[in-house]
Amino acid sequence: MKCFGIVSVVAALVIASFATAQQASEGQVTGLPTPRFVSMKSSSANVRRGPSTSNQVDWVLRHRGTPLVVLAEYQQWFRIEDVDGEGGWVHTKLLSQRRTILVQEDLLALRETPSNSARKLARLEAGVVLRLGGCQPNWCEASIEGLTGWLPKTGIWGVLPEDVF
């Protein structure tokens, strides 16, 4: 009977520590939550193996506005990942706090209001990048070339499921 009680307490502690580990943490430099999304400020950025210009360049980001997720911070460097899970370290001066999203679902409807029955303003191809306005539990407002509408969170990348702002 005592053994069952101890096992229950240990199991509860393991579950609690796992839940805490899954929550966002604060960046060491900015104090902002990680993970969080940013976008490319420049049209080109070296993605390095470590947080220094002496580290090898693994690949180059080439599209201004591309959404990226910040996973860690070290001095003036952010460890980022793109939509494909490719990552590395990028200098902070090459990134913007401006939020963008990437369409993942081909011919995704940009709608007038946050509803599947709302009028379609446009159909967007996969890979299109839009400026993010705000999000409700299941929809995000976004704009492209002067056109503003709503997209379902399930068809985009660049927001967390719990993002509401």
C-alpha cells in the first residue's frame, strides 16, 4: 500500500515536470518568450552552425519577410528554425519582430471575416508570405498587397496554436 502511494507521488512529479518543460521559457537576452516567431528583415542572412561569425555557414536565407521561430538566444544571436525544421544561428540585426505567416495549404481562401462561410477575397498558393495582423483561437487576420482578410490557423505557419492577440 505504501509503495503505491510513493509511486503515485513520483508519477505526479514526473507529469508536473514534463508539463513545465513544455511551457515557453524566457530568452536569456531579450526576456521574451521562446519559442516565438520573428521574420527576416534583410533579403539575405547566413545561418550558422553556432552563435558567432567564426562558425561555419550551413545555408543562406534569401527571402525578406520569411517567418522563423526563435528557439534560443545567445548574446546578439538567435537560434532559429524555418517551416521545414531547418535551423541554425542568425544575428539579431538580420531579423525583425514584425510577424509574418506562410501559407501551407495550396489555394487557401483568404476570407472577409473569420468564418468558413465568409466571402472569399482571394485564393493563396502554398508558400505565399503575408503580414500578420492578429489572431483569434482558430483564425488569423493577415494582409498582402493591400488586401486584408482572415485565414484558418490550420492552413498557415508562423503562429502557435494558442496565439491570440
